[in-house]
Amino acid sequence: MIGSRPPRCKGICLNCGPCEAVQVPATPQGDESSNYKPMNWKCKCGKFIFNP
């Protein structure tokens, strides 16, 4: 299933290290009163977050 496992973040963060896979809340679309809170995988280095 797409998005169900962490991405390989090697080479994504350029010169920043270490680069690790983290889950972050997805931007809500539509009904904001819903309890459904989707998560996205991203690559993180320090305070910077990159798309895998």
C-alpha cells in the first residue's frame, strides 16, 4: 500500500544529517470537524522537513 511504510531518506536531505523518516499531519481537506487525521511520511533533518 502506498505510504504505509517509512520512505528511504538517504540523499534527500542533501548536506544535512542525519536524515530520518517521520510522520507529520496531512493538510486537512474538506470536513474539519471529522476525527480522521491523516498522516504523511516525510524526511526530517534538524528543523527542516523534505518530501521523500
